[in-house]
Amino acid sequence: MQRYRGVRIVAVVAVISVTAAASTWTRPAPAGQRSTVRSVTGTASCSTFQGALQITAYAYRPDPFGYALASVYTGPPNTPGSISLFAVESDKSNYMLDHRCSRSKTSVRLTHRGLRSAGVVKTGYFQSLTAYCGVPSRVIVRYRVGLDSSGKPATATIAVWARRKHSSRLHQFGYVQWSRSRSITYYSPKSCVGQY
């Protein structure tokens, strides 16, 4: 157990479970889509739980998993109590945005400048880094998702920003560049710890 800026973070090595209670997949895949990739972008303000956030991503894993994933979770790590705020999975249609999130007009950059790289994870790798962050009660999630012709995620870029305590400025906590073949997670060393 470690303390960062007055927020407790529990760092657990196990990979976060893909299933998350109280979350539903939204935005059904468009029918009859002809283009090979369609881009969907958005910015959302999401409420967090217990001041905790986890960011994880990995490229395609063969059996027994058989999918690739990028997700932003909140709540107690690696337990049924964790909640997926935003996620893309290669075997599900479109993307998931939790009901705790609402559309936001807040302008934040889709960049990893100033963040620490956790390295590249490629297809077939079974290890992946999860960033565990202490965050305020709300975060801003900006995303760009590329959907293939069947409406399933092929690429995603995700940036997480928030206002730290006693600060009026937004600070970046994490960033993910994800695809089925390759993913990279970046995180703020001031607010997060990274574990494999």
C-alpha cells in the first residue's frame, strides 16, 4: 500500500478482470458499414470511486484469452468491485462508456508528452503493464476509436486528465495507444505506479 498526494493506491500484480459490474456496452455497431475503418471520437467526464484509477492495455492474446483490450477502470483494483469507465475489446462491437460518464466539452490534448512509457506490448505477449493512479473524484477521458467493417474496435487512443487537489489546471494521468497487434501505456510518475 502506497500513499500519493493523500490518496491510497493498492498495487496488485494480477491483471484486471475484463468483466466489470454495473457497466454496459453502448453504441451498437452500425449495420451494413462498408468502409474498412471508421473513426469515433469523444470526450467524457467520469466520476471515480475510492480515488483510484487503473489503466491497462494489451495486444491480441491467443488462447485462452483470444482478444485484445484497452480499458480505464476505477475502484478497488482486481476485484469484482472495480468499474470499467471506458473500454475497447477486439471481440465486442464498438466501445463501452459507463453510465457514470457524461459528454464533456472540456478541451484536453490527445498526447503522451511528459508521461512515462511502459514499453510496447505486441501480439502474443502475455504480460502487460497496468498503471495504478490516485485521482480526484472526476476525470476527463478523451478517446479516438477506429472501428473495422464489422463495427469492432481495431485501434484506440485514450487520454486521461484531471484536476489535482488545490489546482485549477488539468493534469494528465495516462495515455494509451492501442491496436490488436500493438499497445503502449503511458502514465504520470507523479500520480501513478506501473506494474506488470
